[in-house]
Amino acid sequence: MKTNEHFTKNLHFITSVPDKFDKNQKYGVIILMHGYGASMYDLVDIAPIINDTDYIYIFPNAPIEIDVGFEKKGYAWFPIETVDISASDKLLNLTIKEALAMFEYNKEKLFIGGFSQGGMMTIHSGISSNIAYSGAIILSSKILINTSLDIDINKPDNTRIFMTHGKLDTIISIEEGRTTRKKLINLGFHVDYYEYNIGHEINLEILSELSKWL
């Protein structure tokens, strides 16, 4: 796939399009957000494994720079101490609208997703936003405690959810994943949920299942 980096006044982001990209074709779009301490480059390589012909991918970079050691910088969507997503929520939605304006895309195939902290943003900023999504992809993540989930456009009857979690996850426990699934179901969402004998990670089996779900 062909990738491009975009450095804008909102969030930096990467776009990835099929090798034989046809500007006259309306592709689906998948927005994927990295986890705490990573960057927009982190999930780029999984795009062609998911689907390398039918989708455009957008990988936003979280706004908060953090030191991850060994003189390397990573990024966070929100401070772990405060769990305040308000600033990132605004920047993320502005960035997504900016990125989507670059393409003629299939509005019936617009998905938002993320891993770990990126999955939390998927739940609390993506599903709650005024952008109409066909579905949400939540990988090794959870609903934030004491943070509201205001549903407007992305209602249970028009937004599918794909969710996975590792049974051996020591960062976000499997119990937190199961609780999140229950909460989403209680809100009325249909959740396609899968557990794996892995830790806090994304493996090929997950990508294969996601590809079929799409």
C-alpha cells in the first residue's frame, strides 16, 4: 500500500491507500488509533493484512508527547492521571474531518478503531462523535470509569462493534474487557466479541477475524 504523512495544524496523521488506488472509486475508510506511548506509525503495517484493496486507512497521531525511555518519544491520547479526553477529542474529530475531505469515499463503510488507549478514544470520542460511523473496532481496550458515553448519531441500530481481548493481558485485564462488552451490550449495541490466549497485543488471528468482519 502507498502511505503519505500529513503534518497539519490539528493532529499529524498518515494515510494509506491501495497500490492500485483509483481516485474515481469510492473506497471504504478505516481510522486506526495507536495505544499509549506509540505513534501514528505503529499500526500502519497491519493495514495490508486487514484489507489491501478496498479501504483507505487513516492513522492519527496522539497530541501529548511523552518520554518512553532510551531517548525515544511516544504519544498519549490523554493523561493517565486525569483521564481527560476533551482536548484530544476536539483535535481528533477535526483531524478526521480534514482527512476525510481528501477523498471521495463510501460513507456506508466508514469505521473507527484503536488499540488500548486508542480503543478508549474509539469508544468515548468516536462512537460519541457527530461523525456517522458504520462500526467501531475496539482492540484490547475498555470503557473509562466516570466518563460519559453520549450517543447521538452512532446509535446501536446503525453502528456495529468488533471487539477483541487477550486472556493473558496484564495491562488491561480480560475482566475489564468483558465488563466493557457488557456495558456496550446494555446500551443496545451488537458486539462481535473475541477472546484469545495472548497478552496486550494484536496477532494475525485477530486481523484475519477483523478482515472477515469488515
